[in-house]
Amino acid sequence: MSRPRLTFHYFHLMPWPDLPPDFDEKYDSAWVTLPNSIYDPEKGHALYNRYFDELERADKLGWDSVCVNEHHQNAYGTMPSPNIMAAVLTQRIKRARIGIIGNALPLHDDPLRVAEEIAMLDVISGGRIISGFVRGTGMEYFSYNINPTLSRERMNEAHDLIIQAWTRPGPFSFEGEHYNYRYVNIWPRPLQKPHPPIWMPGTASLETIDFAAAHRYPYMTVFMPMEQRKRAYELYRRLAEEKYGYEAQPEQLAFCVPIAIAETDDLAMKEGERYMMWLFQKAMKVPTEFFMPPGYMSLRSIRAAIENRASFGFGDTTFRELVEQGVVIAGSPATVIEKLSYYTEVLHAGMLVTGGCTDGMPDYLVLKHQEMMAKEVMPYFRQQEPPPAPRPAEIHSEQA
């Protein structure tokens, strides 16, 4: 029996890993209020170029796309303008698609600018842009002074405007609740028809899943336990079939999972714990009032989260617990294949989004991870009739 094809997308947060030694004691958040005096532009210059080199290697190693995103005023991800990052990548990435996952539409007072920039990038890249749309995290509504209670309606209206700008002959007028234009007439128009593919990342908000299913956009789960992912995919498939009249396909279900891969399971656990815990314990350190401002989540989504005991933070979770919960994958190539096979065979998800170094992982180790994924994992999922997977090694019970 042929395995559902899995596509591989190399995602980078471009973090600022050089936090002060007293970060845990002195600062309550890596977002919004973390003093920008901690950031060193000279080191930042070197980091950006190292990150671009890493994405360029992923292209040469055969990843299907390289991906960037948008975040503001934080150490977690230093890309306030993903479209600028994508513009740089159009000149360095020669084969792969370039994923912007994505522009945080409710934060933009001029979404027509987003439509124009994505169209420009699509033309420059020869039609290789993936355009993700997101609401942005709760923290960003503080950074940009946007009313979170208007987040959903601004998102939906900005989406409709952008789609019309890409597909309707101009000039035409647009009159909405939040955005009004006398002339919508973008130059240039996107190369891909009817428009660049759209992805919708999310953290299991019911409304986002419904919106993605309604428009048949790929829905991407981000940094969550396996049980939450399963519920999100089941809801997407159910909505697709019962409400919108179609059968969801594997290429509509994506999962963002950090992967630590090494020659053995033990070594992968050690390297993963050494370099990935920064992401969960420091970069994701956010007070609840920033993470979930009043009005950001609907009542029905809050109720569903409570009923399902959804997790929105990782606190004191150990690396082994993250692996056991499915938030992270760690292991030898055989173990990684086995765990990814669960997504393709059981959850029928067809897109893996992973990659990007954290906490100062040395470049030789990043390269090793990239090459092992490209040479020992990807080929297994790119054959219509895959050979039997190598037998996974056992993970020793010792905590690395």
C-alpha cells in the first residue's frame, strides 16, 4: 500500500538566543516588555546572515519550501516583517517555494499593502510564494496597541480584501467595517493563479479551523501535544465533510514539530534537551495576561479548550515529557520515520514544518540535522511504494 506523500518545509523563527544569565530571575517575559537593550545589532547582523545561510542550505538539500513568519518585540522570533525576509530569500533560494506563514493581518491598518507586497514577491520569485495568514499572538496586540476583541473581524475582512485585490480586475472600490478604499487596483498582480496558495497556522481555535476548512486552506497545528492535534484535525475533516461538502486531503493538514535527529535515540535526546528547551522555557515565557488578552479568544473556543484540557504553555515541562506528548520529535532516523508515519498513516496529515536552530546550536550540528533529515528521512516519504522502515532503536530510560 502506498503511503500518503509527506512534504517537508524548513521553518525558521530567527530567534535572539543570547539572553542574559539572570533572565529567569529578572524578567517575567520574552515578549512585549523584555528591554531591547538586550539586543545587540552587530551580533544580530551575523545571526541574520547565518540564518539565511541555513535556509539556503535547506533549499540545496531538497526541502520543498523554506518558511518565515511575523512576530513583534520579542526574543522568540526577530522578524517583524516577514515580507522583507522573503524578499531576501527570493535572491538566495533558487528552487524551493518561499513560505510566509504568515502575515498577521489584524495588526495591519493597511492590508492592501500586504496584497501588493505578496504579489511583488510572487512575480520576483517566479511564482514560488506561499502566503500564510495569521491573527498574531495575543502578545502582539499589546505591542501594536490593537484591540484584541476586533481581531477576528479584522482578520476576516482583511482576508476578503486581499483575495479580491489579487483576483478582481481593478480598479474597484472596497467598503468594509474596518477597511475602506476608493480604488483597489494593485500593480503588479500575482503570477500564480488565481493567487498564491494560502496556509493558516493556528493553535486549535475553533473559528480558525472552521475558516480554513471553509476555504480549503491547509491548516497547520503549531507546538501542541498530539491529543490537541488529533482533535484539531478531526474537527477540520468533520467540518469539511459535513458543513462544506468535501473530503479533506493530506495536503490540507500540516504540523509544525521541532525535530532533534541524531545517530542514536540517546544522542538525539541529549542534543534536543541541550538546544531545544530554550524555545519552550525561555522564548515562550509569557505571562497569561499577555498570552490571552480579554476578547482575543471566543467564548466557545475557551470552553472547548477547558473541556479538552488544552495546554497553552509548557512551564516546567521536561524535554522527555515534550517528546512523550508529541510536542517534539527526537530520535534516530528510524525513530523519526516511525513517528512521522503516525501523522501520515493515522492522522492523514501530509505536510511537515520543522527546522531552525535555537539557543546557539553550533552550525555544524544544524548542518548535521539538515543532512540527516534530507538523506535519511525524506526519501522514505517520497516514494510511492516505500520500502520497510528500518527498525527504530529503543529510547533508553535514562534522562539525558
